[in-house]
Amino acid sequence: MKHTDIKEIFAAPAFGSDVTVCGWVRTSRDSKNVAFIELNDGTSLKHLQIVIDKSGELSYDAEALRLGTSLKVSGTVVEGREGVPEINAKEIGIIGSCPLEYPLQKKRHTLEFLRTMPHLRGRTNTFNAVLRVRSVLAEAIHQYFQDHNYVYVNTPLITGSDCEGAGEMFQVTTIGYNTEYKNEDEYYANDFFGKKAGLSVSGQLEGEMAAMAMGKIYTFGPSFRAENSNTPKHLAEFWHVEPEIAFAELPDVIEVAEDMVKTVIRTVLDKCPNEMQFFDAHFEKGLIARLEELISHDFGTVTYTEAIKLLKESGEEFVYPVEWGCDLQTEHERYISEKVFGKAVFVTDYPKEIKSFYMKQNPDGKTVAAVDLLVPGVGEIIGGSEREADYDKLITAMKERNMNLDLYSDYLDLRRFGSVPHGGFGLGFERLIMYVTGVSNIRDVILFPRTVGNIR
Ligand code: 4AD
């Protein structure tokens, strides 16, 4: 269908010329002599006003004014109020009619209500803005890594090893639920891959293998976690950005994380001014100023041990008590980033017991070279580390966790054949979007959220 994107009409209005646009009716007003339609085709947050002069020759179906109807409109671009382009309609055709039971009839619906219709909510201003910011952020992330000599690799989604060792993998099987085998081994031996397989929680292990050849790589794809966490920041399927860097130690990894986050936020502020103003007005007052502030200052850094001390001295009543050795909960993370630092902060050097087997063991024998990036409002958005590059130390850490070394022989080979210091991190893409938009529930920054007990 030949037509002009509504975005182009706003970007470079050719006043006086004729155009054809398509879109869905977002609002309409009718009066004796004139009718107005606000049309949106998804390319722009702003709607294009279509003006229908009812005293003229134009004949059209009254159903063209119904919300949700898809239209093809031809007409002349004219200057409306404050120089905003609008269309004086010459021809209005209904592409798809829309009955009155169309659920998006109100100007503002709650996010909870919209969650019940993920197939339609993209037609609201909020999701129009979220999806565009998401798209621009994704491009900015690719651009950042491409500009810095990283190679984009695609790591497998089906895997035989659990990267994080947290037992949160979805199983992949072709054997029906009622098949009976003598034991687990026999069951898996008969399954598609001849052994137990699952959906990857992280592309890191394979990413490390690629980085040991290409130097700097990144992945950008889905990760799956069967965590039973019904929280506003957990998805069972989330998008994961994972750079892996050879010849790098923990401070190098932290430098990349800070630079990348700042660069992509700058890009969104520059490329999505309308969307960001929308979020500032409707989701978090002062959002743009907060992001400008974030990117113009250094992020904070604190060790886990110092963070625990700060939390204990805070006098705050936390739901989860704080002791050295405990995992930081969202309430602790938010206290550190919001109350202590008032900005994004890296927490480093966690106790080895609460972190994964692959992290570099620090000389103190108690902590590992791990890093989490905590941001106000959300908590953790990045988790990373320097990796243990020493074969013997890695084996020891795996044995302490009773891991099956046979499943990790490829990974261990990397420490045998030209091992180098290396590290990387995982950025939860939806968590970054939450932070950038001020949208507080992760279910509202992805097209179809998958959470415990919820799939469609
Ligand atoms: O801290 P995590 O578990 O680290 C890893 O997976 C490492 N293998 C990454 C690496 O070093 N390459 O996860 C990384 C990030 C978290 O900080 C969080 O932002 C996000 O992934 N994340 C989730 N996002 C949404 N829903 C979930 N269930 C998530 N689990 C982790």
C-alpha cells in the first residue's frame, strides 16, 4: 500500500502537497460542519489530525470515526495550530472496521487492565513509547559494541549446562509426561539429545569460548529462568546483553559497563525526545533531569563488605536482616543506590558462597571479583565478574559445588589452552528499559511477558 509514514509528515511537513496516510483511529470528534480524527500508524507517538469538512464533496462512512478502525486517508497537508501539520481529507477509506466492543475506548487505562490484552496494548501511547524506546536502546547497544570492536555472536538457547548453577533451568524434552522409565538416566538417554537439556539462563559460558578467539564479543538474546519470583522485576524470559572481554580484569569490565550504560542513555535522550517527555510527564516526574545527571557524573563504587557495613549502620528496618554473607535483596540494593549514593553504584567483591563457580577468587580466600550495578528505583540491572582463569582454582570451585565436571570440559579447556584474564557482564535489557522510562513493572516493557503462571 503506497503511503507516507506519519512520522515523516511531522519531521518534514510539505505544506500544500497531497499525501496518503494509513493508521488506526485513536480519537475522533464530530460536529455539524466538521469532524476530526486523530490517526496513528505507530511510527510516531504524536497522532496526526485529519480534518473532514462536512460541507464539502467528501463522502465517507460514519464508521470511519470509530476508535480502533484502520483507515487509508488521502488529503492535503496544511498548517494547523502552532504550525503542527494536519491533513484536510479528500478521500477516506476504511481498511478494517472496528466494532464498539473494542476494549481501548478510554483515554487512559490502567497498566493492569492493559496487561490482560498484550495483543492490543501496543496501540496505546504508553506502549507506543515503550516499544520505540526499547527499539532505539537495542540499536544503541549494538552500535556501542560495534563501535568498540566487539563481535556480535549468537550463543545457543538450548544447552546441557547450567551457567549460574542456581537450578533455575527450564527443561527441554520431547518425551511425554506419562512415559515411564526405570530411572532418570534411562529417561534422559531416551530423550532428544540423549541427555538432560534445558533453556539457557545465560550465554556467558559459550560467550567466553568466543571471546577466547575473537577477543571482544557480545551476545544479545533471550535468557530463560524458571525462578518462582513473582516480582515486578523478574521475567521467565528476558533479553540479555552479555559482553565478554579477553585481556581484562574487573576494573576494565566496570569501565565498559559504565561507558556503555551512559552512551545508550545519551542516545535515547537524543533520539526519543517526545517519548522521554511523555514518560517524564506520566511515569516519573524529573526523569529526564535524573538521566542527564546520571550520565554527567561518575557512578559510585563500593565493596560488598563496605555495603554491608553501611546497611547495618543505617538504622533502617529491613524485611531481610543484613549479615556479612547474605545476598543483597532489592530493598538493600535500593537503599544503597537511593539513600547512600543517590546514583548508580557498582558493588564489588561478594562472598564466594553466594556467587557462581566461574568468578575469579580474590586473594583473601573469602570473596570473588564480582560486580553488580545497582540503580535507584530498580536495583540490580547488571551482574558481572572477572572470570577464574586458573585451571586448578576453577576445578576446586566446581568440586566445592559438587558440579559434574564432564559437562564443562569445553569450558575447562579454555584454561588449558592459552588462558588469559577475562571478564564480562550481563545486562538485563528489560531492567534497563524500566530504569530509562520510569515504568515500574517489568511486565510493561516487553511485548509478551512470561512470568510464573502466566503465558499466552
Ligand atoms: O546476575 P546474572 O544472573 O548474571 C549472569 O547471568 C551472568 N552469566 C552474566 C555475565 O556475566 N555474562 O544476570 C545478569 C542480569 C541481572 O543483573 C538482571 O539485570 C538480569 O540479568 N536478570 C533478569 N532480568 C529479568 N528477569 C529475570 N528473571 C532476570 N534474571 C537476571
